[in-house]
Amino acid sequence: MMYLFVRFSDVMPKVRMPKRGWFRITKKRIFRGPSVKASENGLPPCPACNLWAMQRDNKRNELYCGSCGAIL
């Protein structure tokens, strides 16, 4: 009969799983949207600040920039 001699360091110890599960690193990118609502479809960038924040005011029938407040 042949015995296998195994050192204690060669064997993985039994570890109970934590209640909240094993820790996993999640590499999710934190997305923070723009502070100003995105430009509506088909509107050009603002000529004053060059940002795509132009919005349409339907009551006054004019375009304005949501970031700098320029009116066209």
C-alpha cells in the first residue's frame, strides 16, 4: 500500500462563503451626464460657447443655449 505524503501548504484550506458573497471588483465606468440637457435633434452648436446645448423655446419660437443663455 502506497501512502501519499502531502505537505499542508500544498492543500487549499476549506473556507466558508461569506453571507454577502465573495468580493468582486466591478470595473464599471461612472457615468455622469452633462449638466445641461443635450441638444435637440437637428439644432446646431451654440455660436457663443460652441457647446451642443441649443434648445428650442416653443412659446417664443426662438433658439437659446442651455449653458450660456445666448438667444438666436
